[in-house]
Amino acid sequence: MNRCFDAIVVGGGIIGLSSAYQLSQKGLKVGVIEKNFPGFGSTTRCIGGIRQQFSTEASIKLMKESVSQFQQMEEIFGFSVDFYQGGYLFLAYSQDNLDSFIKVSHLQKSLGLDIRLLSVAECLEIVPCLNQENLMGGVYSPDDGQAYPFKVVEGYIQEIKKNNSSILTFLEVSDIMIEKNKVMGVILGTGEKLYSDIVLNAAGPWAGEISKMAGLELPIFPEKHEAFITDRQEHLFNTMIVDYRSDGCYFQQLVNGQVIGCYTPVPNQPGTEVNASRKFLIEMSKRTVRLIPELKKANVLRHWGGSYSMTPDGSPFIDKTDINGFYIAAGMSGHGFMFSPAIGKFISDIIIDDQYPFHWDEFKIHRDCSRTELMK
Ligand SMILES: Cc1cc2nc3c(=O)[nH]c(=O)nc-3n(C[C@H](O)[C@H](O)[C@H](O)COP(=O)(O)OP(=O)(O)OC[C@H]3O[C@@H](n4cnc5c(N)ncnc54)[C@H](O)[C@@H]3O)c2cc1C
């Protein structure tokens, strides 16, 4: 028997799930195809940070929509996703950092964000246990925060199933069916064909491979990142702390007291290999304790690897493609969890109504990729 769907989503990560949720809310019968289990890719390896402090109008608008949806999730899902607005504090250790925070804050404020440029003393009011050595100031946005990725995944799965749609697990898409430049569906590794005239590529770090199956070359490259989590600590701070130095890191304290964090490896580590390294464990511990000396008494419970999916300019591709009916939402860098509620909504508008919600050049596949995000 041939299975047919109104829309097929390749990838059961947070982007595929939020897109499937929105498409199914609009009445489409959606099939999400996931080669492992939902969240297996980057999604359940992420640290759950959510911020609106970006340097472009489109990303800020995207994140305002996301935050508004995170605020409503508990009501929609019927359980908490641990969404908590404890803020984001970016620390500055050079005049260049401070200047770029000031420059970007004008745009952020003009779009309605509560952005506060802070002296060192004001940074210490937000995080009293912060080591102030070499610190020159910071920028703080109290409305940013965190949520628990596992709960958000669970909520979307629940709602997708309620909407007459399904998540097919442990099935790998091995080819995309195209006739006369129009998508017809996908072929699974089992040989089964699934039919639909809408296919969304939401395969995260593997999105470049899925695009290739459709004959498209898109610059999406996986890169390795690692994270750690400590045991529960007394409540020390509310905010995500971001240290932008080349040997910096970023971390937050979860609502249950655990501290979770990462750093960006220099040089970057291309590929989908996700082993947890001893080097990361040692470095991350040092960098965390350098900022919050009190955390030297914390024990690291676990550390792990995952993939970012990178594009040349750090912004995702959220667009239709040159093949009719074939869409993409991928290349999320370190922002796919926070972007996901808005991306689900906006890609479903693009798919169903052929409408971009606002000036969309930053996310189109045929853009000039030479720009870089100032607040990576
Ligand atoms: C250490 C770390 C920390 C992070 N911290 C944050 C953070 O604080 N905030 C934030 O917003 N983001 C963060 N991120 C980034 C975030 O995790 C990703 O951007 C996001 O999860 C991407 O979601 P996705 O759905 O695009 O990809 P994924 O979650 O990777 O989902 C893609 C899915 O596609 C499936 N798939 C691939 N190929 C096929 C195929 N052929 N057939 C069927 N299925 C297939 C995969 O199995 C996978 O489950 C972090 C990432 C890492 C690694």
C-alpha cells in the first residue's frame, strides 16, 4: 500500500517537529520521517538558551515571535516546558565588544527589546558572584531565558499526533522523488515510497545530504560542539552568562540548580562526529570557574557532543527551493532551539500561503552570504 501525506517533513528534530505542528494545525495530514527517535540529532544535545539579542531586524523579529510562543506552550501542551525568563548577560572584555553592543542596541531597542548596557558594577548586581577581573561592562536583556528541550519535543509530538498526523521513527529517507521539477515524495531506506507534493527538509546537520538527494547544492556544514552539566548547586544566578573572549564560554543555571554550558571550539571542528572529549571537560571547567569561582565545588555529571549545522553567514535557510514543493528549514548554527517555534509558524505560512511574514532576505537560499551575525 502506498502511504500519502499532505506534507512530509524529513527530520524529527525541533525544527521538523515545530513545522509539522504548525502545518497540522492548519489542517494538513503530516508525516515526519525520523531516522532515529525524535530529538536524536542536535535538539536534545542543546543547552536550552533562548534570546532575542541579535544584530539584524529579521532575526530579532523571528525571536520575538518565538518568545511569544514559548510563553504559551504550558497552556497549549498542558504541562510546563520550564520556560524561564532569567535574561542573557553578554560580558565585554574589550572596547571593541562594548562598541558592538552599543551599536546593535539601537536597533534592538527600536524593535521593542528591553536592552540594558551595564557598567561592571551593574553586571555584579545581576550576577553578584561574577569574577570582575578584566571585565569592562556588559549588555543585558531580562526577557531572554531558557526552556527544557526534552519537554518542548514531547509537547510538539503530543500535538502533532492529536492533529491526525504521524511521526515515523527509525526510518531513513534515502532519496527524494522529483518529476518535471516537482517533488513527488520520498523513498525510504526500506524501499518504501511515501507520496506528497510538499516535502520539507528539516534534517539539521544532515540537511546538505538531503538537499543533494534533490540535486541541490546548499552550503550547510555540520560542526562539532560539546556541552556539560553539573550537579545541582545552590541558586547563584538567573541569567545566561556569555563570555565572548576567544577562550570564553557561555552557561546558565537551570531552574533545578544544575549549571549547563558550552564553548565554541577554535578552530572549528567540521563533521558529525559527536564523541565527548576530555579536552572539553577540562577547558570548560576552567573557563566556568574563571567566571564564577564558587562553581569550583560543582561536580560535572555528564558531558556530550553534538552538531551545529552551519551556513557561511550563520543565518539559516528558511525558504522554498528551485524545485516546486521542496522546502528547507536548516542551517541553524547554535540557535535552532530558540528559533524553532517561529520557524515552524513562518515556514508553514510560506508553504501554504506562499507568504513571507516580513523582509526575509536574511533567510532566503539565494542571498548574499557575506554578512556575519555580530552577536553569534
Ligand atoms: C552543544 C550544543 C548546544 C546548543 N545550545 C543551544 C541553545 O542554547 N539554544 C539554541 O537555540 N540552540 C542550541 N543549539 C543548537 C540546536 O541544538 C540546533 O540548532 C537545533 O537542535 C537544530 O534542530 P534541527 O531540527 O534543525 O536539527 P536536529 O535536531 O539535528 O534534527 C534533525 C533530525 O533529522 C534526522 N535525519 C537526518 N537525516 C535523516 C534522513 N535521511 N532520514 C530521516 N531523518 C533524518 C536526524 O536523525 C535528526 O533527528 C545547541 C547545539 C549544540 C550541539
